[in-house]
Amino acid sequence: MKTTRSAKLFAEAQQLIPGGVNSPVRAFRSVGGQPRFIQRAKGSRLHDVDGNAYIDYVLSWGPMILGHAHPAVIGAIKKAAGLGTSYGAPTELEVLLAKEIRAAFPSMEKVRLVSSGTEAVMSAIRAARGFTKRDSILKFEGCYHGHSDYLLAKAGSGLATLGIPDSPGVPEDFAKHTLTAPYNDIRAVQQLIKEHQNQLACVILEPIAGNMGVVPPDPGFLPALRQLTAEHDIVLIFDEVISGFRVNYGGAQALYGIKPDLTVLGKIIGGGLPVGAYGGRKEIMDLIAPSGPVYQAGTLSGNPLAVAAGLATLKQLKARGIYKKLEDNSNALAKGMGEAAKKAGISVTQTRVGSMLTTFFTPGPVVDWNTAKQCDTKRYGQFFHAMLDQGIYLAPSQFEAAFLSTAHSAQDIAKTIKAAHTAFKKL
């Protein structure tokens, strides 16, 4: 597979951009080799600058649930762009998207649109602190909530990929307000709440962890967490940037029947354009300026192109049978990958919720960050490149999810499974 042009661009990029990339995991550091520079995408395929095509399971890290360049989404973006790209003033589209989000997520009684998931999480935590008049937060090891200073303690995703336990540049005074617990460990949460209940403003988590690979919640974990936080007047925040509209039209909270106090969304609600949102109980959200004293603002918040793309995406997701198709194809892929590994004598553990899944290179169950980090990342890197050479684009990190879109066909799944048989045999 020719990659000359990508190699040349990467060499040039490293002279201009830190690490040659604008987001760390793109650099292929944990899998080795050099990244492929993408020129265009359509449906389930990526096409790089050297003319190679790949079946894409990264999907821009989740938002392209309809596949790339879906006609309805592109049409909405073109129409919006023809009217102007940014106004710095309210639009009707913002109201329509807020209505759509609230209808899908009844817990989000009021919604504020922002420009990224990181910004949305930062703002939701500020709202929780303003509401409770407490400073500390509790997060879970391996859960990534963006790169705000106080959320980089024991985060997953890119930090796990690069082997950075905590980030330099984060003052100790910020980090001291962040408590961490193992994911799926309700006893650890109980103990931390007992010790810090008068300081804890909120508990934040991915209800389906997606940044240490896909780790589903144990049965009873989320209900117990909801009960504990309610008993101690602690705000419960669900970070559904990945799972929102991905595993269910109403996200993980609809799937598991849990109502958080605040929810953070992103990715799919922008149809592939930069976007974020946070919302929840009216009495908390009414503290946000200009209604209340908790300040948050953004020049490009509610950008008309992103909102138009999001509305077009959500409209398509309402079509009958969409989530069943995603479920069936994802199940077929996971089953086929598992059979390929077993036939080759390779020990893997597979996790999946809806159309997000991970093949962990470890024989044991993966229930939290401690078990996830036992994976053989070197072997994953070998597998990644064996698949890439066959035109299958997986996440360049063991600690990320694979995603499917409605554009992935049965033929795509079959080709991927066939490639997996070949790749596992090479390990």
C-alpha cells in the first residue's frame, strides 16, 4: 500500500504542528508507524492522499453515525452556509435543536449549546458547583471528559494512549478538588462520599465508558450511583458526548432508565461539525447567565452550520429500523471478530453496547481502567497495522471505541471479518 504522500505531509506537519497533529491520538504513537492523511470520505469509506481507500470504524471518533457526507446533512450545511456562517445572535435553528434534544432527553429541561464537548463538561461542572456551593468533584479512572485542567486526573483516551498519567501544566490547587474512583466500584464511591460529602458538588461519569475502550456499566452500578447522589444532594452528571444518540435515540440514560441531574452531549448533535451541549434540571440551568450568576459564554455557540447538520442528522435517526440495523451489524461484526481471534488462538475480550465496541487484547473481563490497562497494546498495534494494510481503518489506540454507521453494509462487515482472520493469523 503506497503511503508516500502521507509520509511527506507528516514530516512537514511535524515542523509546524506539535507532534504533527492537532489531536494527540492521531499521531499513531501507541501503534507505531505514521498516520494516513485523509483527502475525502463518503459513506463508510475514507480515502487518503495516496489514493488508498479504507472501511472506516473511527467515524471521526463517533459523530458520523450516518456515514460520511450523507446527502441530507451536506444539503443542510450548504443551505445554512449560503445564508451566512456565523451571526453572534440567536437563530430559530438553535431553538429547534434544543427542542429536539429535550424531547429525546427529558432530563434536560433546559439546554445550552456550546462549541465542544470539553467546553460543555467544563460548563456543566461550573453549574453544579454554583448550585451546590461546593468545590470538589468525583470522576472515574479511565473516563475522559475533555482536557479541562481539573479533569485530567486519571483520564483515559489520549492520555492512556500516550502513557501520560497526569498532565504537566495543571496546578495542584486545581487537581486537589478532583477525587477519583474505579469505574463500576460502588463501594469506593460510597466511601468517598462518606468522607467528602460536604465538599462534593458533583459526580461525573460516562454512563457507558468509551475512552478506555468500551466498558459497559455493571448491572446496578448506575442505579446505586443515582440513589447515592440524590441522598447526599450531589449533582449527578452523565457525560453522553459519545453515547448520546449513539446507543439509543435517548442515549444511555434511556437505555438504562436513569435520570441524571445534568447531561453533556456532543459529536452526533453536530453531524460532524464542532458542537457541544449541556442541560438538565431547570433550577440548575436557570443559574446560567444571563438568567443567573454562573457565567458561561461563547462567540460561536449555536453555530448555524453545526446546528443545521445536527438537526438533519437527528431527523435521519428517527427513521424506523435505524437502531436495529446498527445493532444487528455491530453484533455481526463483534461475533465475527471474536470467531477470527478464537480460530487463530488469540485471547481477546470483546465489549459492546449498540454500535460502539472494542476488542481488548486480554483474556480476562474488562470492567474498569485497572483491567483495561492489562491489555497487550503491542499486539494491538500489530493487529491495527495488519488491518490497515487490508483497507480497514480502526482506532490507532487500544483504548478507544470502534463505531459503526448506517452506511456500513453487510459486505463491509464481511470484508472486515475476513481481514481480521488474516490479521489474527499474523500475530
